[in-house]
Amino acid sequence: SSITDHARACEKLLCECRWMVSGTPLYTSIDDLNGELAFLGVLPFCASDSVDGFWSMRISKPFAKRSPEALELLNGLLSGVMVRHSKSQTYTDGSSILDLPSS
């Protein structure tokens, strides 16, 4: 698909650091996150299962079984690479961190 072609092209861009914005990082399953980590280049989480099986062995299958170890590993990973904000968050002075136009 063209989306896959775009993703592959983006992964090939040479850069010192990467960032991305996602409103819905997990659309279908926890495996959606593997593609985002591949774009960001977060080792060893970015490798495809066809390379080493790490994602499936340490994240995907244990997560499906609700393994506490998988949840702890995932929490540690995400806390190191993710910043989460909500529309209701405010600065210390009370002003909104996100000023959206009214609909």
C-alpha cells in the first residue's frame, strides 16, 4: 500500500533523532507499536520479528497473556520514549497547554 511505501521511505531518512505525533498509537493491537518503534529506531524493540523474534517473544505474546513482566517492560519502554498530553491539561498558571479552536 502507499502508506507502507511512505513508512519505508521515512525509515530510510538519515537523521540524528526522530519524533512523531500519534493520536492513536495502538489502532489494532500492541503490534502497531512495533512499527512506530521501528520508525523511531528504538533498539531492540524496533527489529522486525523476522529479524530476531524479540518483539513477539518479549512483548506481543506475553502482553496477550497479560504477563506482569511484559506489562512492566512495556511501561518502562514507553515511559522512556513517550510524552502524553490531554486537552484538559493546563500550565501552572491555569492556561491550557493546547489552545484548540471551538467547533
